[in-house]
Amino acid sequence: MECTRPERPLVDVSLVITRYSSVAMDFDNRVAAGKSVRDGLRDAGIILDDTDKVILKQEYPQCKTKPGKGFMEVFVAGTVISETAWEEYLGHQKKLALKRLLRRTAAKKGAK
């Protein structure tokens, strides 16, 4: 399967993180093990966010493999965010970043 990076982040995402291991894991631990994968997809700009508003479907199957041969396989499908929605999102993020910066600056001045 070919992997390509979308030009803008994906929304309406279906995510399947398959864990291959010699030891079975219960469902809630498989979900927890997938957290770094979801965070990485968000941080890399592949998905817009790792919230339920963006990831509409999540699956965490597991398959048995030989000891020492474990890995995780990730399948992501979604819709590329429209250019207009992307620009709005970026504008909103810039405003939030500016507010955080102003709050930090004010807190530093107040601490002196």
C-alpha cells in the first residue's frame, strides 16, 4: 500500500491501529497504546486533531506474532480539510497562540 501525505490535514477520519504482538492485550490498554500514534498523526499534520470530532471511527484490533517480532500497523482514511476551513482554523490557532503569549508575558511581569 502506498503512503502519501495529504496537502492539508484530514477530517472525518477512520483510524485502525492494529497491534501485532506475542502477548494479548485487553481493549482499554490497546487504546492507551495507540495514544502516541494518534498524537503523532496530529503533530505531523496528517489529521487535524485527535478528538472525536475529527476521528469518527477508531478500531484497535490485535494479531498474534512471534516473540520479539511485534509492531503496530496504522491505517488512516479521511477527507482533506477544505482550503477555506483550513485558513479559518489557522487564523483561530494564531489568535489562541497570541492570547497564551500575552497571558505568559503578563504573568512574568506580575511575578517581578
